[in-house]
Amino acid sequence: MSQPESDDLLDRLGELEQRIADMEARAEEPGVGSLVRRLVPPEARRHLRAARKEQLLAARAFIDHWIDRLDREPAPRSRRHERIELD
């Protein structure tokens, strides 16, 4: 990469960092959450939240299925020990 290209990239990076800093400063609450709220439209956030909930419900159904299956299985029988006489 040539020096002018490198300088251009550094300038651009500086501009982007300044824009992010300005956005965070304007946010009501500082942090990543406020940045996400500003970048992701409300409707998209609602869909993402619903998708997270569905994933958790699917995990719950999966776990409940296997718990129920374990509850239906008969308890393992204990093995009868056989005494062997040695001469």
C-alpha cells in the first residue's frame, strides 16, 4: 500500500471514529445499546427480539421433551450379583 493510500485510510478511520463518538455523545444513555437503538430500526428490533424469544422457546421444548422421555423410562434394574466359588 502506498503512503498516500495509507494516509487516506487513516484519515477515513479518524472521521469514522469521530462520527461514532458524536453519535454516542448525542445518545440519551451512553454505550453499545444506545448505538444499536440508533442504527437498527424499531421494527427490525421487534423482529430480532421475537426471534430470540422463539429460539429460547425451542430450546425449552427440546429440553422438556428429553426430561419427559427420561421420566417415562423405567428405572434401570440393578444387576443381580452372582457369587462364584473359587477352589
